[in-house]
Amino acid sequence: MKVLKFGGTSVGTAGSIKNVKKIIASQRGRKVVVVSAMSGVTNDLVSLYQLIRANKENDVSEKVQNIRQKHLDLIAELFTSDAARNTIQQFENLFSQFEETVSDNKDLSEAMVITYGESFLSLIFSRYLEAEALPNTLLDAKDFMHISNVENPDIETVQDLLLETLDREVSSEVYITQGFVRIDRNKNINTLNRGGSDYTATIIGAALDAQEVQIWTDIDGFHNNDPRFVENTKTLQNLTFEEAAELAYFGAKILHPQTVSPVKERDIPIYLKNTFTPEAVGTKISSDITETGLKAISAKDGITAIKIKSNRMLMAHGFLKKIFEVFDKHETAIDMITTSEIAISLTIDDTRNLDDILYELNDFGEITVDRDHSIICIVGEGVINDKDTFRLFEILNDFPVRMISYGGSSNNISLLVETSNKVKVLQSLNRKLFVEKLLT
């Protein structure tokens, strides 16, 4: 069994969906295909929920009809008139359920609204494959994606429910299901957070002990730097699970940060492929270490640095514990941390509870807050042993660096810089660590 996931851009137009059909048809064996919502639809549904909450009835009605029409236009492009008729009827039945859901203002949650995007697309996609002589079975992810703890999903629970679902459904070579959605500990519809369809795919892959998981998107795998800001980056053909997890967490947009964890323990490889150039090699993520040393750079924006300075308390027993308890109380994760004799500096990317955190931290010493920073992450197995690693510190000659962190992982060195300098730092590091390395 393979698991194939196709993101929003891969299923964003009739042309791209036809591409996806060819990819699925070209691969032998049984497959579970996980699809995201049509490109842009999740954003439309988020906007719709906000309009509902603001009681803007006219705007709600217009947005609902726009979402409906977007999918009807897709059906018209994908199907001949005869095949379209039955699909339209099934879609309208589902859309009626959606309209009924969004009309119930009292018990409506955002997740109940936005997860319909995957339901709409998976229905249309399944019917399109049928029309193209590719039999398949459509599964409802809410039947088996029971995830109480997003950070630590119970794979055995998903496995039991998924196998039960497969037993009672029509056996097929191709199964279609929705990404992103889950049922939480309170039995309510919830999500795996934005970009969570990748995570859905690896949870399912782990539950089925799949041969492999394929993540299909619109770029040719991981690059050794951010191609949006740096010229002549190259695709990395191989990454370890640890390297990929570091890059994803620290800003590489191609992969959801938690994607790697479900399959790592089971040693199930992940392949990152480009829907629009399927012949490209892409990136394989596995336990195989094909090379060591400097490999890639990524950047994570929206970072806030907090420094707590205390001449009398920092080295006292239990002081750090009390600091961490403040962040734990307000459910705010810490990305980087460094200490000195009289101060501790740390970073967060979630500032929703920052005011409350700062209020409590004031009891511990003098507080300094620096906003609008970025973490630059340099990744590679055994990076500290690479003879060229020292060159990254030459960046100190050119740009102010707020923090440097190494030691939490043997394959990651992180720098904190002002976001206004991020692009120049990425370009400079690329030149020092990759381009000039090839010239020596």
C-alpha cells in the first residue's frame, strides 16, 4: 500500500487534476490518495466563518454562492455533460448539508466550516476518476482520523478505525480521502492545522504500515536554500528524517512541521514530488544517511525574542523552571534558548498571550522584547564536524546576530537575525557555505 497526498495547488484547476489522475494511474498497487481543498477554498471558508460570526448575512450569502460556483465551474471543466449531471447532483446534496451547517450559528465552530473544502474536492475528484475509468472508493476521514493529541497522535487508534472502515467499504485499488480534518478528544470536528494534509498522509501511512508516502506539491522537493530569495538553489535528492524535520520546523514551506514523526519510527520513506514535473527526481526522506555535513538553510519568520536579566536569581536553583512554567501556563512553545551568567534569552513564534507572559515575567527581572526577527537554520547530519561550518560565523562581520544556538540537535545551528536582514543573510550564507565551497 502507498499513500499519495496532493495539495491545494495540485488540485487547484481542472488541468492540474487531470495531471493528478495520470500520476495515480501510472502507479501500480493499492493506494490511499489524500487530497486537500481546492486552491484558495480554505481561505474562502475562513473568510466565510468570520462573516458568519460578524452577522453579515448578505456577505455570507454571497460568499457561500461564490464557493458553490467555484466548484460547479470545476465540474463543468472536468466532465462531459452526461457525466457531469450525476456529479452535480451529488455535489449539491453535499452542499445542502454545508448550507445547513453554516446556518446553525449557535454551535458552529471554524473547523466545521473550513473542513468542507476537502469534502467538496474529494467528492468531485473521486467521481472524476470514475468517469475516467479509474475505479475508486471514497472514504470519510472523520470515520478514522480520531486524533486527541495533534502533537502525539495515537496511531493504533487510527489504525483500528481505518482497518474497520476498509473492511466495510467496497474493496478497491484506489481509495480517496480528505486531508486536514480530524475528530478531537471531545468527538468534535477539528483540524490538524494549516498544511495538515501532509500530516494526514503520514499518519495514515503509519497506520497502514505503508510502503511509502508521497507528498505531491508544486516544487521539486526540498532546496538547499529558499528559492524565493536565493538564486541557483539546488534540489536535495536525499534527506534524513531528522534533517527534514528541522528544515520543516524552521520555515521550509514544502512540508508540514509534524509530517515526519509518524513514519520515522516505522522507517517508512517520504517522497516529495512535483505534480507538474512528475519526472523530476524530487526529495527522498528516510533513515538513510547518504552524506554528512552542511546541506541546507531555511528561515522562519515572525519570531519574537525575550531577554530576562536578573543579577540575583538566574543561577538560583529552580529559576529556569519557574520561567518555563510561565510559558507552559500560557501554552506558548519556545524555539531557541541561550543563557549567560545574568540573563536568559529565548524566542517564541506565537505572541497571542505575550502580554500575559510579560506581565508574569516582570517578577523575575528586567525584560527586553525584540520583535520582527527570523531564525536562520543551517542543517546537515553532523554539521558541526563539517570543515566549512566555521564560515557561517563570518556572517557576524556583516550583520548583527541576536542569538546563536547549537547543541539541542547535532544537525542544526540556528541564528536569530532581524527580519529586515533575512534575505541578505540567506544570500550571504548561500555564497559562503555552498557557492564558494564549490570553488575551493
